[in-house]
Amino acid sequence: MAALSNKSDQEIKDLLDEYGIKHGPVVDTTRPLYEKKLKEAMAKAKVTVTKPSPDRTFYREDQEEVTYVTCQTPVRSEGPSGDGKPYMRSRPEYSERDRVDDKPYSRPEYSERNRVDDKPYSRSKLEYRERDRVDDKPYSRSKPEYRERDRVDDKLYSRSRPEYSSGRQYIDEPHVYNTPSSSSSYSKPTPVMKSGGVVKKENTTSSGRLIPLWIQFLVFLIVAGFLYFIFTNMESAESSPFNKIQ
Amino acid sequence: MSSTSQKHKEFVAEPMGEKPVNALAGIGEVLGKRLEEKGFDKAYVVLGQFLVLKKDEELFRDWLKDTCGANVKQQGDCYGCLREWCDSFL
């Protein structure tokens, strides 16, 4: 790449637009600032390109996803970027914000919302890579860690969860529960997910109850008995209060 | 009211005229001197830079940091001061 300082103002401006960097006119006083920004953006771009191969897959899939962007803009606009712009634009911004990886459109949403998106293939690869997983089986590794905090979730694309669940601790994938062997030691058995409820809580040893159930029943019965006693011993009102005085 | 300094209040109260760059909130002696060395000897020159950067907070902060080494608080004070001045007088 030719030295930035040798470029003309117009070329600097074009480069800034290319990287999606917000800028004003390129004048004497602003030029050094923009050159610095461009250098950072280029370094970031180079770093992302030289990442290991799963990220490469990300790029390939990224391009595939271009067609989805337009369909997904409503979803994307929920992210912090606040707009439905294509991911290319937001990438430098997020890279400047020191995001760990280069998935601008997906990351803000997930990091802030734990929402499931319907892009299983793209996220899973990258996130698993960052977690240093070798294969791309979604449920084999991260689930045991998060099992204790698991919330029942009925999303199919849990692959993306492991990355975020580290920060969140309650995102989960359904097939995690389908591995009974690994879950046997935990309080929540596999069918929990299927039923969608926490019915199974009862058979565990008072999970989440401060006062045992029998004590609650006992107190209830005592109060009910007390009220009954009061009612039965109340004097009944006279049938006719207006008796003639004989 | 948010916590603005006395300097800020004085600066945004009237047109800046020929005030020196030290008059800006967040810019003290040391930073003022550095700015003057770079050619920004009056507050209005810094205002000019602020406007050329389209009043964008991030760009202005970065520029201020690069030019005179202002820390985050100083950057914020200066940006806020200029922005408010612009809201009133520009």
C-alpha cells in the first residue's frame, strides 16, 4: 500500500469512505487525523484477513449472507448501530470499538440481547474458533459449564450461544439437554426442555424453596382452622330483632 | 443541571471573540500551550477545527487527543463547551 501521506486529499477521502469512517473535509489540520484513522482501519482489516481459516469461512459465508441482509434489516437494526446498514459499513466502526471479532452485525445484537438469530452457520464457526474448539459440535463442550445456570430455551441455533453465554450464563441450546449422560449430575434433567416448564423441580431436593412445602401447608391449615373456629363460634344474629317487649 | 465547570459556563455565556484557547473548558495551561504551538492560538481556531470535523464528538476527541494529549475528561469538557457554544451562537 502506498504511503498515505503521498496520496491526494481526494484519495484520502475515498479511502475513508471505503472503510466507512465518518469524516469531514480533508484539510491541512484534519489530514493527520484521518491518515491515522486509515492506518488503524487498514491494520485491523489486515489482522482479520490473516486470522485462522474458520474466519475465512466466515467471510465466505459473509458474502453468502449478503443476500440476507436486506431481508434481515429489521433484525439488524435492533443492534446498537441502530440502523440497518450492511455489515460492511459497520465493521470498521466495531473494529475501532475493540470488538473481539469481526462480526459487526451479529455481535452487538447478541452481546446485548441474547437473542437468537437464524444464522446458525456463520456464527457457530467463528465463536467456536474463539473458544478454541476443534470441532463444530454445538453441544459437546460448552454446555456442561452453563448447565447450572441453564434456562430452558427452545432455539435450534444454540451454536451461537456458547460464546455469549459466557457473559450471560443463561443462554442455552436444546440439544444440550439431549445428552443425558453429561447432564445426569445436574439438577435439571433432560425433559425439562421438552416440557418447557420446570415441573421437574419438585423431585429435586427443595430447589429454590426457602421454607419446605409441608410447613407451608401446615401453616395454611392452621390459619384455615382458626378462621373456621371463629366463624362457627360467632353468635348468630337474631332472626327478628324487633321482638315485642311483653 | 449537569456538572459543568465555571469555565464552561463563562465560555458559553457570550460570543468567544478573541478569547485565548485557555478559555476553553478542559484546556488548561499545559494543553493550551501545546495547542498554541500547533497554531491553534485562539479559541476560534479550535472552533474552526471543531466545525471542520463536522462537530462530531468522536473525531473531535481523537483530534484533541492527538494534538495536545488531552485525556478523556478534558476532551469531553472541551467538546461539550464548544458544542454548547455552537448551539447558542452559531
